[in-house]
Amino acid sequence: MRLITIPISHYCEKVRWALDYLKISYVEECHSPPFHLLVAPRFGGKTTPILITQDGIFLDSTDCLKYLDSIASVDKKLYPNQVEQKVEELEELFDEQLGVLTRLWGYSHVINDPKLVKQAWCRNVPWIERALFPVIFPKTRTLACKKFNITPESNVETGEKIKQIFEQVSNILADGRRYLVGDKLSAADITFAALAAPTIAPPEHPATRGSVDNFPVNMAKEINQFRKTPAGQFVLRLYRERNN
């Protein structure tokens, strides 16, 4: 299998995690913005992640997980039959709301710091993309700000909305359960942890592995606050257990 990604993308991390969890062999092909927009159309897509398999090409993170679930062993189903609907409901909430919010929150903190953005975008990409980063970044930054509606106030506005979703998850976990649905890791857990990762900065994240101290002061402060919540502690635990 081939997985086409933007290295830092949390939606790409969602699929990467599922592949690793199922111990499926794959090759990851990384591209930095905006070069991913040139690659995706070759496979019929508009952006990443793109999962290329012998059974077809999957262009959406949830479609990727659904496919992987179809070939997973019974004891590692991402959407267990008895709780499938609840898993799908949480996955949709995280996909449609949390992922959008954490992306905007993260970029609002770092989009004007070329050094941090280069570290995020250019890990393991082709050398020509790294070499061209200083040339394309100013234009790409402008386009990203317009596309995602990034403003100086974005981190405050989105931070409050993220806290509300974290509170929902913390309430689900309040009874002491280890996973959001059922007694095993599911697509709901993977999706929440992957899409929450920008606000938690897990040390074990395969595409970052950086220290919180490397982030802007205000961003690092908020990350530490998110980490202290039950939802944040849940994400940190899942990342510690990610490759077990």
C-alpha cells in the first residue's frame, strides 16, 4: 500500500495510525503544501490523505479507515459491529468539528513563523520541495490564511470551541473507561487522538516528536492546559501505547 500525505496533517496521521495499529505494511509518500495539490489529482483526489491499495484508491480519511476495517482481523475491527453506530457518530463529530478547529488553532499560532512551518511541512518530503520552501512559502501562507480564514483572533475563538469538545470527551471518560466506545481501540479513539494532537503535541507523534518548548510561548501555555484535561491525558496515553 501507498499512503500519500502532508507529514504534519492530522487527518493523514489518522490513517497512518490505523495502518500501524493493524500492522499493515505500507510506504508513506510525503509532500509539503502546495505540492500535494499537484500530486493528489494523479489519483483522482484534491488533497491528502490518499491510500492506494490493490482494491482501489481511497481519498478521505474515514473512507480509508472503513476500507482498512474491511480487511482487519475480527479482534482488531475499527468499527465493531455492536458499537459501530456510536463509533461513527463520534468519528463524524471529530472529523467535521475538532479537526477543523485544531488545524485553525495551530496555524493561527505558527503561520507567521517560517522556521516552525518548514519543520512541520518539510519532514521527509522530496529535496526539491524543501529547497523551494523559501520561495513558495509567502504565497502559500497567504493562500492558507484565506482558505482557512486564519486571523490574529483565530486561536482564541477556536480554543474555546476545542475546550467544549474536550469537555464532551472528558465526560464520556468520567466513568473510568479506557476507550471512548467499547473495550478496545476503535476508529473513534484514533480519530480523536490524531485530530486533537495539534493541541497536545504528544512526544510520540511520528511526524513531530518536538518539545513544547519549541513552540511560541502562548501556544505552549495552551498546550499544557489542554494536556491537563482528562481528554488531554487520554490522548497522551493513547500515543504512549500507539505502537504497542
